[in-house]
Amino acid sequence: MARGGINKAVVQTARQAIIARGENPSIDAVRIEMGNTGSKTTIHRYLKELDESESRQSITQAPLDEELAELVGKLAQRLKDKAQEPIDSALAQFEQDKAALLAQLNELEQAHTQLKQQFEIQATALQEESATLQSTLSSLQTEQTRNAGLSQACSDYELRINDKDEQIRSLEEKHLHARDALEHYRNAIKEQREQEQRRHEGQLQQVQAELRLAQQSAMVRQDEITQLHRDNERLLIEHRVTSKELSTLQTQLTQDREAQRQLGEQLNLVDAERSLLQERLRVALLETQARQEALAEHQQLSKSLETDLIKAQASIEALRLAAVVATPPETPNPT
């Protein structure tokens, strides 16, 4: 519809004014002449009607078949324009929707690529963490084996120390027994001192020699015991250091397990986002398919309109032939 104040008479007045100035009455020129009012579609329609009206006036004396041919041509053009309008509109809407869907699909593909790269990075990091964890577990097992060996060595040293202590106690008991025997011997020989002094001195020297040997053996045993105590202290220090290292490795193992759990959660989130993006992509593809089906329906409608146009042309041609048949022949003028 034309806007308020725009009608065929106003357009005709503006057109005549432009023609009077010797200018071409184009759509823009007519619109400017009317003060930049009215839609171009309405102005075009009125100008077309005015041109057709002038054409009809100029060909009133033309033969009927030419008039029918021109009428058929104009009717065919109008039908073609009428059929083309929804097709052009549908094609424009389809192109716009297609561009939007392609842009959205491109964004989805980029997001999917980024998520895929992030997933690959996280998978690589997870593999590295798993390798580190495996190495840590192997080191832990090695340290546990070493710790068990050290514990066994400590137990062996403790057994050896106990054996040495037992030997020392045995030597001390022997020494006490020797002293007791010596005292007993001294008491026994008091009465026979004068008679057996030489034999007693020989026996005493022998006992003293045995005593010195026992004292020397006790000193050697004491040195061995001191060395064993030193070895035991050194092993205890190594055991404490190993225990600290083991505690540190256990703490690191706990942290690695927690990091692995967090990576697993992130991996689950990435899988969920990827599934959501795939679902959105599927919906977009379904919408694109629906748009294509709508376009096919519009094309089918266009074909139907073309068929109707052909039928209308055939009907008009039949009317023209009927009009030609119904026209009486011209009578020759008498000379």
C-alpha cells in the first residue's frame, strides 16, 4: 500500500512536471519531486500503470492481435514477477540463514578444535604424570626393599652385639671363676707355703699369664663392641634418613594421586563439553536440512506458477484465435 498522501494522481503530476522540464521521470526523480515521500515500490507501480495507460492510448488503432500479444506479454511478465517475489525472498532468507549457520558451524568447529587441542594437552600431561607416578612407585619400591635390607642388617648387627655381650659376660664369669680359684688356691697353700712355694709360684705365674691373656681378649672384645656400637649408630642414622625419604615419597605419591584425580575430572568436563557441542552441531545440521526442504518447496511452488503461466498463455492464445475468427472480414471500399 502507498503511504498517506501518495496516490496515482500525485505521481502523475510529478511525472508530468519532470517531463515538462525535459528530464527522465525515473523513480528517484519522481520521489524527489514529491518531497522525498512515498515508497519506491509504490512509485514504480504507479509509473508502470501510467506508462501502460499511455501505451494503450497510443495503440488504440493497432490491430487486435498485436494488442492481445502485448496484453499477453504484460500479463506473463506480471505473473513472472509475482512468482519471482517469494522465490527471491526465500532465497535471500535462505542465504542469510545459511551464512548464520555456517558462521555458527565455524565457531563450533573452532571451539571443538580448541577443546580437542586442550584435551590432547591434558592427555599428554596425564601420561607424563602417570609415567612420573610409575617412576615414583618404582623408586618407592626400591627404597622399601633397601629399607627392608637395612632393617635386616640392623637385626643382624643387634644379634651380633648380643653375641658379643654374651661372650663378654662369659669372659667375665671365667675371670671371676679364676679369681675365686686363685683365692681358694692361696688359702689352700698357706699351710704348704714353705713346702710348695716353688710349685705355687709356677702355678701363680701360669694363672697370671692366663689372666693377662683373658684381659687382652676382653680388651679386644671391648674394641669390637665399640666398633659395633659405632656401626649401629651409623645404621640408625641411615635408617632415619631413609624413613624421612620414604615419608617424602609417600607425600609426593599422595599429591600425584590428587593431581591425577583432578586431571580425570577435567577430562570428564571436556568430554561433556564436546558432547554438548556435537549435539548443537547436530541441531544446526537439522535446521539447515529444514531450510533446504523449505527452499525445495519454494522451487516447487515456482514451477507450479510457471505451469499456471503457461496455461494462462495458452488460454489467452485461444482467446486471441477466437477473437480473430469472430472479427468480420473487411469490405473493400467501392472505387
